Amino acid sequence: MKNILVPVGSTVNGVNNLKYAVNFAAMSGATVYLINLYRDYSKAGGMGKVTQVAMEDNEAQLEEVLNSVDTQGVSVIAKPIKGDPYEGIARVSKQLNIDLIIMSPQSVEIKDEIYLGNITGKLVKQTETPMLIVPRDYLFRKAETILLALKHTTFEREGVLDPLKTLVELFSAKLNVLKVRTPDMAGEADLLDKELKDLMTNYTETENATIYQGVLEHFQSSQPDILCVLRRKRGFFKKLAEKNIILKKDFYTSKPLLILCGQQ
């Protein structure tokens, strides 16, 4: 893992996420890219000054975030980026070959009833880059146990498990794999990816209506420090196919959430 992206929405969340990213990069040797987004009004006719002010405000915010964090010698590159939040993050991720995006569940809005805000939710639904969703005010700590919950234990896409493998190796963590058999999987063969088999510590199968229900049933017994799921159109975040925001009543975790990019 070489490149980590930390988009800044609010200053408070930006400081929290940068602290987490710096600690992670100090262990992995990665470079951290700190960005925030501003809209380009220069094409709106006479709005060039507005764009310039927006860029200067964003530069000031990035500087404030940087000055609030001990970067521990980690290479942190900060830059304001033109574009709307989703388009800009997606574009920069491709340009910089980002291996992991670290974000808060709510990048700007802070509402008690919401788990994933609009921007984060849209990225979870559509981005091709793995994401680590870090709860607000969550302090970086060694992960003793990681819980991977999924329906299918084979993968069409190469490198799906790479971010998970990095975390397991960096933390010397145990990986508990939870395969959730849902009603639509009747008669499917029990196949297990060799890389996953070599990586995991424990393997459990359960039958539930959804992957989330399987996680709820087994979360306490596993006591994970990180929950890991795959982003699939018919997978864990099926609800996000209809909307970007996801409410806490539908899903919530107080632990960091690692989202891998599985097959469609």
C-alpha cells in the first residue's frame, strides 16, 4: 500500500482522519494525500474571483488540519482540488493510483440519525477504490481482530483482498471470515478462495436473510476491531443502490469499516 487519500470535509473530521492515516502510513510507508474540493465558478461569467476565494479558503483549511497533526515524518501532500466532491475524489484517486481512501461516515453533515452521509455514501456505492470509514473521534489503535463478512468466498477480480491482507500483516491481526448464506444462494457450491483460506484464522458459516443480519448475530462473539465487507450491487450495501444516505437504523458500526471492491 503506497498511496492513501484523505479528503477533508469538515476541519474536525479532517484532523481525525489525517491522524489515523498518518499512524497507518507510519507503519506501512505510504504517502498521504490530503485534499479538499472547491467548485470552479470561472465559467459562470465574472465569477473568477469567487473561485479564487474558494481556493484560498480551502488552502487555509488544509493548513489548519496539517498544523493540528503530528505527521511523524510521514510524507503528507496537501492540495485543494477543483470539482464537486464525488467527481474530484474519483478523479484524483485514479490520477494518483490511490490504494485506500480514508473518510468519515459523514464528511460534512453531522446528524445523529445518519451513518453514511451523501458524499461518503455515493463514493461507497460507485468508487473503484477501497475505502476505510473511520468513526468520528476514533483513535488509531492496533487491530487485534478483523471480521470479514461476505456471501461469496471466491472473487472474479484480482487483488480484491490486497488492502485486507495489508492490514492483517501490519497489525498481525486475526482474520475471522463470516460467510453468510442468504435465501438466494440455495444450491450454490461451497468454494473458498485459496488466498483467503491462507489469510484467515477462523471460518464460520451462517444462514441469515441478509449479510448485515449475519454480522449482527456474530459481531459480539468475534469482537472485531475492524469490520470488512465487499462493495457489490447486490451485496452488503444493497440499500445504497437506491439512495446515497444510509441511516443508523439500517446500519451502524462504532468500529472502522473497510470496504473492498468486489465483482459487480
